[in-house]
Amino acid sequence: MIARPKQHDPAAAGGVAPAPGAALRGLVAESAAARAAVALARRAAASEIAVLFEGESGVGKEVFARAVHADSARAHAPFVAVNCGALPESLVESILFGHERGAFTGAVERRAGKFVEADGGVLFLDEIGELPLSAQVKLLRAVQEGEVDPLGAAQPRRVNIRLLAATNRDLRREVAEGRFREDLFYRVSAFPVRIPPLRVRREDIAPLALRLLARLAPDGAQPRLTPEAARVLEAAPWPGNVRELENALHRALVLADGGPLRPEHLPAPAPPAAVHGATQGATQGATHEGPHDGALPTLSEVEAAHIRLVLARCGGRMAEAARRLGIGRSTLYRKLADLGISGGDGAA
């Protein structure tokens, strides 16, 4: 097993210890789904258990991982992030576990490897499901034994790391189909934390947008979001999640040219077919009971999401919304009642 963490004294390092749990408390979590994910992450931060962050692309899995590290006993030790999907297959073992000079053609100098770089701290393996099976074997040994075998080295090297990982795949399905080792799955997923997509945490969208705008705006600028623009953001499906939201806000800032952000500065509504998002877990929030079932939303859910989006774009004006939807106003009222959507002139 991987060793217990070394004790770190922030005062000795010239720093000031942050308030316990400050990083996780700082995450935007107004919705019940996000609060559940943060609550699980807080429990994970207080232990040394291996954590697997699950969720669609762009939901902020690395943000959660960094917050867990910042609130843990290893906060003042390294946090080393590796995107497994970006590693060339021929160099995976060298990058993760290191190599000696001359270990293979082109190895002109010694490389420590990511495990050694993270010694004493946290190694975060993003998109762990992308690792080839050959590298999974060595990763399992490193996780189980707390040591790595650099290519060309005479002896293994002990390492003291905490492993955090993330995936947007259903790893149980990957195991069943032979693409991910079952023994490794149980090692890395001891404590799964599912990060919900934006479409099931709409209460978080406006405060999250304000935080992103503060970060994206030029120094000294104080960007404003009009209520109409906020309603458009809250109604949009955001298949790309926080990453897509951030890109949309960056574009809107440029178009607003220093003024308040209005609906016309935001991207046009996505077609209904895009509402289901890019990947899995359409309706599941945060849980640690296992991976999602990959279910797609129902037709009524897709229809409801699109109607909310159009209503927000129209500022709640029913006649305009009905015109854009290509239906009569009475039909729109009936759909609102059937789908349980609050509507009416001036309401979004």
C-alpha cells in the first residue's frame, strides 16, 4: 500500500495554513446536486483514500481534485496533474514512471517521472480510462506497492503519493469490455465522486458565471451581467458544461466592449438535439454508489429544456416565444402546463 503522508509544517515553509476546508467551501454549490458532490469531496479530503472523480467533459473534475488536495494533509506538498489522454502511447511508462539515461533510443538524459515528481503529495491522473492496458499493469503495481520501476533502472524506487483520478467514461463498462483492468478499477475507485453537469445544477450557473467573469475580465474591470442575460445562461443546455460556459462568457466580454453583458452577446440557442449533452449521466447528480447508467433524457425533458431556453431569450414574452417556437400561444400555454414550466409574460 502507499505510505501515509509526510507531515508538512506550513509555518516552516514560510506560509500560513489556510482555514480547514476553505478550498471546497469556495466552490460554487448552490444546487443540491453540487452540494452533495462537495460534501463527498470534503469527506475524501479528510482521508487518504483513492478518489475517482466521474462526470462529463468540462464539469470541473480537476477543480474538485485540486480543492481536495488543498484541504488535505498534503496541501503543502506537490499536486502533479497528468492528462492520460494526451500521453503518446510509446512514452506513457517513461512519463509516468521515469527512465534512466540510455534506457531506450532517444533517452539522452534521466527522467524522474510523474510519480517521483509527486512524491509526498498528490498525483492526479485525468482521463485515466485512456491509459493503455500495458501501462495499467505498472500503474496497479505502483498503487499497490508504493514503488515504481523506472525504465532501465536496476532497482525500484519507493514513492509516497496519494492518487486522485478522473474519467468521463463508464469504467465499469470499460472493465466489462476488456479495456480497463478490473483490479486497477477497484484500486482507483475506492471513493467515487460524481460531479453533476450544469443542466442539473442550474442554480449554480449565474453565480458561477459571475465568478468566471471576474477572472476573465481585464484588470480593474467589473463586468456586469444583465438579468436577461442571466436567464439565458440558466436556460441553456451547456453540453460542454463549465468549459463551454467559460468560452461563451469570454466571447461575450469581447462583444460587450466594456458594457454590461446582454442576451445578444451570448451564443444563439442550441438546437434541441444538443440538449442531451456530449456524454453520459443526463439526470444523475452526485453519488458514491457507482457509475451512472448513461441514460439519455426523455423527449419531454429535451422539449422542456428548449422551451425554457426560448422563453429566457424572449424575456418571458409568451407571444414572442410562441412565434420563435413556431406554435400558437395557446399551444405554448398548454405545453408549459403539461411540462410543469412556470411561464407568462415577463417570467422566464
